[in-house]
Amino acid sequence: MTDTQESRLRCALVSTDPGFRESLRRMLEADAREIELAMEIAEPFAEMSDELIAALRRCDPDLVFLDFDDDPATAVSFCRFLSEGNAQRYIIGTGPALAAETLLETMRAGVAEYLPKPVADEAIGGALDRAARRLGWAPANRAPGDLYAVFSPKGGAGTTTVATNLAIILYRLTGKKTLLVDLDLELGEVAVLLGIKPRFSLLDLAENFARIDAGLLASYITPHESGIHVLAAPFHPEPAGRLPSEDVRAILAYLKRHYDYVVADTPKSFSLESVAAFEEASRVLLVTTVGVPALRNLQRCKPLLEQAFGRDRDRLRLVVNRYHTDDVISLDDVRRTVGFDVYWTLSNDYEAVSHSINAATPVVQNAKSRYTRDLQAMGVDLLGLHQKGRRLSGSRLIGDLLGRFRNKSTEAPA
Ligand SMILES: Nc1ncnc2c1ncn2[C@@H]1O[C@H](COP(=O)(O)OP(=O)(O)O)[C@@H](O)[C@H]1O
Ligand SMILES: [Mg+2]
């Protein structure tokens, strides 16, 4: 995968208007494009120090939002300064409605477009799209991100809890753009678990997929305070199979181009949505508990799993949830019944998990819980961070390693 940091567009914001700065910040935060707010200047032109101007020069933004509110005449000169520094720079002006004459002068000074206030979010989104296009930044240019699909043929195994918390873990471990998508159109619970009330859902995206662009995508996404983005299921249940499998596949492929990590929670059946996710996924985490009914179900699903994964078995990873070392059924029994190895175990942690559900906060917010420790160790392994040993501090790395060996099945392969 490419490092998206390198391909990010850098944006500077020059505005004395706190309201405008706030809405631009919010837009960029929720935005699916790789635009980084590299510098924010709130001072009026007359009060900008030489150091500040030098810092702006060094920052060398690809894109500048320049507010004319403070002083339109000086803003025009400032524009000239910005476009002289870098002729490719895309400058978006905003402020009071300007007379035709002034507007023309503004354009001559290098402003690519001017958005009179009040500026609607859609207008900012449109401008960002045009800027990205003009600057030759296309999400299609970068390698797609990784999709982790979380699945269980049986309800209640802990799929939604794993998907939701894994997304947060991946984001925490890497700081990269992470999307959690709820493919359970019938009764998706991701939003409930996160305590958010999304305005739009995957279905809205699907209905408008023909005209999707980064701006439109951003409008369907709900940011969560943990730093991840969420594409929720519709609030009112939709019948399973409502979306054709090819559509779901195309949507997931599109989302992978916009995010480094996509985690998909899937419905508890081999539905069209689940199968589409299997096809697009780098890894499918098959979640099970160790009870007899759960294992029996898994056994019955073996032919379907074989059909879906065939020889590509390595993509499928069995995760035993609510695991307890005293369980009557051992991991070896699981392997024998199901026919493949246990990839990871997640502790049974009723207190932490149920508390998190009642508080509508993800359980990984509770750093001390066994569940968090196990899931974090799994995230580290999925990302291959052990081998690279990067970013993790020594003590954390040791903690993760311990967690890993405590949890990873050490049994011989089948
Ligand atoms: N490791 C765990 N320890 C204790 N309870 C868990 C654990 N994982 C999930 N649960 C509980 O099991 C129930 C089902 O979890 P959920 O994630 O909704 O499953 P699914 O999406 O597979 O139906 C929830 O009440 C959840 O709190
Ligand atoms: Mg669920």
C-alpha cells in the first residue's frame, strides 16, 4: 500500500472569521479526500508578522482558502503574493459579495474561484473537488486500502462488537484514514454501539452511486469522536438482498480507494452483502463462540465457506470470541470440528462489553479491559506491526507481544 501521507493535498486557511474557519475545519475532517489543513491563520492582514509569512512560504500549500472579509483590497495583494510563490497553487476566495470589477481583479490576481458568504457546505465541497481535480490529485491514483470483513453465520457471536472496536484499534495504531461500514441493512447496530445518529446511510450512497465523488461521499459519512468515519446502515430495516451484489462490491471497491482501512460489519447470513464483502476483503474474520450450537453451525457452513474462499483460505481467519481457558470445548476441539486453525481468541469480558453497550461507548475506550487488550493485539498482528516493530513504544510492544502469545492458538496446524 502507498503511504497516503505523501499524496495528501496541503491546504492553508487564512480567515479572521471564526465561523468560516470552523466550518472548513469540520468539512476537511469529515472529508474523504486526502486534504490536510496544514496551516491556519486567524490574524488580520495588517497584524501578520514576518515570521508568519515565512512560515506560510515554507508550508507551501497546494490549496489556500483566503477570506476577503477583513480587507478586500489587501486580500487581492495577498492573492498575488500567494500565486507568485507557486503558480500551480489553487486559491479559493471567500467573503462579501464583490462588485464585478473587484471580482475580475481578484481573478487576475490568481483566485481560481470566489465563494460569497454565507458559504454552504456543498459549495465548499464542490470547490474542494475542483481543486483536487485541477491539482491532479485523484484517489484512483493510490493503491486501494485494506478491507477487513467481520462475519458470523450465527447472530450473537460478537461480530458487530469486533467490527466496531477493530476499526478504532486500526485507526489508533496507524493514525490512517479508517472507515467502519455497516452492511447489515436489515438491522445494523454499528450506530447504536457508537452512540451516533447518522443522517445518511449506505443506502443513500448506493442510490446516488452513479454520481458519487469525494464531496458526495463525505456527506454520507458520520465522523465518530474516536477518529474513525462511519457509513451506517439505514435506520429503518431494509430487506436483505435489497442491493445487488455487484453494487455492494463496486461501493466497497470505491471506499477502499478513499480509505486506508475499511472494516465491514456483515449480516449474519451468506447474504449478497456478506458475499460481496468476502470478495473485496483482504481478510475475513469469521467470529464464533465455542458453544455447541455455534460450532455446529460453522460446520454446516463449511461447504459455503469453501465455495467462497476455495484455495484462498488464508484470507479467512477464525476468531473465537468470549473465550475462557476453562471452556469445556478446547481450541483443539474447535479446529477439529471446523477444519481450520483458530487465528485469535478474545476473552469473555461480560462486564466491560456490556457496560460499553449500555453506555454507547466502544469497549476499547476502556484500556484496561481484557477485551481491549486482546483485540489490540489482534490489530497489531493483522497490520503486521510486529515484524516492522514501528510506531509502538517499547512497553506497548512488549504488552502487545505478551497479549498475542497469550491469545494466539499455539496448536499445530491441521
Ligand atoms: N468478548 C465478549 N465478552 C462478553 N460479551 C460479549 C463479548 N463479545 C460480544 N459480547 C456480547 O454478545 C452480544 C452479541 O454481540 P454482537 O456484537 O451484537 O454480536 P453479533 O453482531 O454477532 O450479533 C452483545 O450483547 C455483546 O455485548
Ligand atoms: Mg451484529
